Amino acid sequence: MDSVLRAQTRIGQRALLLTTAAVPLTGWTVHAVTLHRRLAASRRDPLTGLLRRDAYTTQARQVLRRHGDATAVVLVDQDHFKAINDTFGHAAGDTVLAATAARLTAWAGPHAAIGRLGGDEFAIVLEAPRGRREDRLAQLMRMLHTPVHLDDGQTVDVAASVGAATPDILNTRDLSLLQQAADAALYNGKHSGHAVLADARHATHPSINGRRAGRPGTGIWGRAA
């Protein structure tokens, strides 16, 4: 009987030690999960859910390395966005930005890098084989020109300008250079209703802070134009 009691005591002590050891581990696990969620949230824009600039840049470079010349860097700039805010209010402007982000996500797919660069400017880096680029960009323009319905039942007509750049045309896989060329192409096609694919001329156009020289705000460091 004594041997049975001693065995039961040892088993109980062992269970107590395991339980005690598990408590701090569980605490650290909860802490790690919470920290991970906070870090993930800090990488994303709270309004649109898209990646912030730094997180976007990291993921965009990964997409470029993965797909090489079959990659497209696409910049999107909402047209007449100030007029939307002035006419319908800033809540409506937020709805338009969120709708644009949802459309970009649906268009680009789950493996693309999609970021909000600031204000009403967005960037996408995705796989885009040469034979499909024009059709894909035309599809994007149709999506970005589809009216947005507000919660109060009103409808907002929206539009956006789009510029794109690809490594095979520009002979570079440098993200900054591709974005500069895409921005110059976007500016050339501003308010035209057509996406513009950058060529060598766009790559050599003077730029300030990554924006085509001459765009509003290019003379001030860090301000989205």
C-alpha cells in the first residue's frame, strides 16, 4: 500500500511541476501572439488594410526577385479626390479609398505586394507576363472607374490615373527606378482614362523624391504629390 501511495505522490508531483512549468510558457505564448498581431497591424494602413510604405517595399522587392522580368510595378493616383472630400465629406472620401484598396486587392491577387503610399496614392507589384499586360491594365482602369456606393445611398463617380513599369522594358529590377518611371508614365496619362506603360523616356525623366519633376509637392521632401 505504501509503495502505491508513494507512486501516486510522485505522479502528482510530476503533474504539478508540468502544470507549473506550463503557466509561464502559456503566458509567453499569449504575449508572443499579441506582439505578432500588433506588429502585423503596424505594417498595415488602418483605413484600407493595405501595407504601409516600409512593409510594401520589403514585399515588393520579394515579388521582383521571384518573378524577375515578368513583373510589373503599377502606381495608382485617385483623380479629383479633393473634390470628393469637398462635395461629399471626408467620410465619403474614406469610403472611396477603402473601395479602391479592395479593387486593387481583387485585381492584383493574393501574391502581389499592394501598398498605400500616402493620401490617395497606391502601388502594386505583381507578376505580369508580357502578353497579358495591356489587357490587365485595361481591366484595372475599368475597375477604378466604377462608381462607389456610399452607406447613405449616394453614388460617387470615381476615376484614377495609372502608370506601370516593367523590368524587361527598362532593363532594371531596381524598385525605386521602376517606381520613378511608373510615376512619370502616370503623370503623362493623368486624367486620360488610360493606363500608361513606361518606356525608356520615362526612366530618364527628372524626378524629385521619387516623383516626376513638376508634379505638385515634388519640391518638399516626404510629401506625397
